Amino acid sequence: MDELKRLENQRKVVLTFAIINIVFLLLGVIVFSLHTALSVIFFAAAIIFFFAGTMPKYNAYTIRFKRELVETVLKRTFDNLCFEPKKGISRGVIAGTGMMRMGNRFYSNDYISGRYKNTAFEQSDVCIQNVTSDGKNTHTTTYFKGRWMIFDFNKNFAADLLVRESGFYYTKRKGGLFVSEEERMKRLKLEDEQFNREFDVFAQNEHEAYYILTPHIMEAIRELNAKVSGKLILCFVNSKLHVGVHNKKDAFEAPIFTRIDESVFLNIEKDIKVITSFIDELNLDRNIYKR
């Protein structure tokens, strides 16, 4: 394909600019111990070259990659597609679940919405961090980095439910003196011991939790967890299913260090399958459960 060749040539240009940047930085480090003034010139050159050359080339390349390759493949799978690389799911939407620690720094991009098997969904890359400083040192704690997805769920429910993979500690649950007894989320132990070992479950209402977490749903969550790389968080709130995949990666990213050829479509389809697998495995297209 001519488009693949053009993108591959563009990738090579970006890589060349990046290598030149690295060379300037390395020269600055090497010269620093011998001649401080001269090292400043190399560092300044690296900064100017990065913002004037490398970044514009990289941005143009990634936008073209997403518009001409990623969006084309997305349209093959999803109906009513909306793809906005520079936008994302808002901080308020995720904070509104009441189930994530939100920190003081938030990024989100590569927004996708559409329908698959008549099930509406949204997704974007999300990064949630907390930055603290004592005046001398700055410390950044990453609460979440990965994909955040929102699906229409196939059951209406009246109480919130949180399912998080064991070992992920940056969620939160409603509780405290100013939260009513009905709204507080309490930890539950389910009859499935394997599920209890893999996940922590917190619910406002035990009856609603069992209504949502049927044996089929629990088995599907376990299977999805085995297939998807990263820590899994599921927030059942307002009859929607929020899914966080904390894998410290962005989806649908343009490659820099690997060549662009036909295999790039396999990588895009692999990222798409993360979305479709949740709808398929959880049977989210089955509206017979709505009440």
C-alpha cells in the first residue's frame, strides 16, 4: 500500500530527528565535565531542535497514522464511530463514579465512541497522577495509566458496585461519617473462592451485588482478566460499566522504533479486540436482563 510506504518514510524522518536530539544530549553530558559553557550550547541545541523539529514532525506523523490507518480499521468494526485523538473521557466522568482516587494531575486523549453489537461504548487513554513536593524534591505517584472504557450494561441496578483486581490499591469506596448507611460500600466475600482470590469486591447493597455478579459474569471477568494485560478495575454505577485497564500503556499509538508494514493492522486490531472482548464475554448486547 502506498499509504504504508508514505507513513514508513515519515516514521524514519521522525526517528532520525529523535536520534539527533539524543546525540546533542549525550554530547552535552560528555562535555559537561570538561567545559561547562560548551555543554550549555549542546543542551540548548537539543531543546531548540526538539521543539522546532522533532515534536512537529512527530505530531504530524501520529495524527496521520491515526486518521489514515487507525480510524479506517475502527470503522470496519464499530457503528456510529466518533474518533477524536486530541480529546478524551473527562476527569469529571471518572471522578463521578466515586471509585477512583483522582490525584491532582489528569490526562486523557484518543477518545473513541460508537456501537458494537448494538451496545454503546466510550474509550480513551487516561493517566491519573498525584504530584507532591516538599520544596526540594517532587514526587509523582501514578494512580492509573491505561485504557478507560464505559459500556451500557445489560441490567439496570440501583446500587453501586466495585470490582478491582487484587493488588491495585488506588481505587476508593464510599464511606465515612458523612455518607449514609445506604450509600456506604462494604467489602463482600462471594461463594466463588477463586474469584475472591483474584478480586476485591465492594458493594452498597449485597442483594444488588449478587444480581450483577452472576456465576456467568464472574467467570467472564476472570477470563477477561487472564486475556487482558494489566490490572483490572470494574465500576458498576448508574447502570453503566466502567472498565479500567491499568497497563501503563496507550492504545493505538504510532510506532517509532519498528517499521510500518502490514503487521501494523494486526496491532490495531489487537487494541480493538480489548473493547469488543468485554462486550462479547459479558454478553452486554443481551437486553433481556433489563428490568
